Amino acid sequence: MTIEAVYLETHNWGKSAKFFQTLGFELDFATDHNSGLLRNGDGPYLFIAEVPESEPTGMKLVLKTASDATPDVEVVSPFEDTHFGTREMTVRDPDGREWILQAGS
């Protein structure tokens, strides 16, 4: 497994995107609903999504797996196709943290 991405929620997409661009990330694409993907070299990509002010912001690491076989761990949500063309599942570690697993192609 490797870190595939960091998923970041924000209350201001524009300010967050500009912040990471100042740190050397380049905008790969932006959506029409205040989110987008940024890259910095060959490392993990950063996906930023704006959430309403009434919701807390969060951050998740996305781990790349070799296949979409279900591991022998607590599954929060099984592998499913996403609207952006990947297969992802969510698992919980022994301390209660949730991890997103993205199946390799």
C-alpha cells in the first residue's frame, strides 16, 4: 500500500486552492461545485472539496491497494465505483480511525 491521495474538506475552495498552489501544487482540474484536484510532482494528489460553513471540515488519507479484494478488517463501506472513475472502500482501524482504500488498476 502507498498513499494515493489526501482528501481535504474546506469552507473556502478558492482560498484553499491558492494556499496549496503557493506551496507548489498545480491545479489539475476544478469542478463546477467548488472542488478540484491538485498535484505536486509524482507524490500523492490532493483533492479539495468545499463543504458548508455549518459542517466541520475534515481530512482523510487515501491508501492505494493492489486489488479490490476485501481485507480481513472492519469494513465501514465495501468497494464501490466512484463518480470519478476509481473503486474505493472505507475501513476502520483498531483505534476507530477510518481509512479510504483505492483499488489499483
